[in-house]
Amino acid sequence: MKKTITAILIATGAQWASADGLKSLENFMKTVHSGRADFTQTVTAPPKDGQEQRPKQSSGSFEFQRPGRFKFVYKKPFEQTIVADGKTLWLYDVDLNQVTERAQAQALGSTPAALLASAPDLAALRADYRLEAAPAQDGLQWVLASPKAKDGQLKSVRVGFEGERLAALDILDSFGQRSQIRFTGMQVNPALPAGSFQFKPPAGADLLKQ
């Protein structure tokens, strides 16, 4: 769940305006306030007993509004919704008919994603993370964010762009698991409906508070 959340909040940092990643990041923090896109996600676990693990794929859509509000909807292969309203994080598993409620700050921690959703400028990001342009790959321009703290679950995040549009996230955790997310149809600063990031547990769903 935490790895997915990390990916969701990094996606809220989604619009960089040029091949100069750091300059574009600064531009994003000044100009991009909301967004909407579809996604596909591939999660690959590290090898087990010398055997490569089969990747797991999922797809869906997401919306975000800075600072710290987002909705990430998984549609295939299983239905799941993650909603953050700035104070509370909700995770709804449709098959289990179960809702998990957590304080958003506690759930997210000080990840690069959380900072991208709330930090006022590039200097605030640099206080806790190393930010650098990464080599071009797969036709995309990449920027690498590495946490300075060594005790977190997140090892690194690469963010890829095609022209002026967010195209990909590549997230590596400290256990060697990699999550790759590809975005399509990115809309920048759309007018999102009021209540987009509100969530009410469905009637009859089990509610777990953490």
C-alpha cells in the first residue's frame, strides 16, 4: 500500500516543461495545481530462490489536486480505490468490501512523493532529497530523486517525460521491488468537480482505522 501511495503522490508532481528536468520541476511547482490521467502499472518482485518473479499488472485512472489531494482508482484486474483529502487517507478494497482509514501524514511519511505534493519550492525538496537529471532512455527524459535518509522503504524514484507530458514513473524500494507506471491522456490543471477527493465508506463495508 505504501509503495502505491508513493507512486500516487509522485504523480501529482506530473507536469515538467522541458528536457531540463530540474528546471521543469521548479516550473511545475509554480504552475501545476491539478491533473487527470489513465495509467498502467507493472510490479516486479526481486528474484526468489534464483527464479525471476512474474510481473503483476494493473490499470486504472487517477486525479490530483495540490497540495496532497488525490484519487487513484484501480479497475483491472481488481477494483480498489485510494483517496486522500489532505487529512485522511482511505483505501477501499471492493472484493473484500473493506475500507482502511489512516491519518494521511502518518501513512505517507516524508517520501519524495509527499514533498512533491506539498513543498513550496525546489530548495525545500533539496533539503531532504538528491535531485538530478538522469540519462535519456526509451525515448524519454528522466529525473532521479533519491532520499538522503537511509532508513526508509523507498530507494529511488525516476520520473520520465515525453516532450512536456508525464510519461512514466519507475519506483525502486529497499527490498528490490520495482513499480513501473505508464501514463496516457494526461490533462494538466483541469477543472475538477467539487467533492472529487471526498470519500464515504459504502454501507456494509468493514471499516478499519489505523
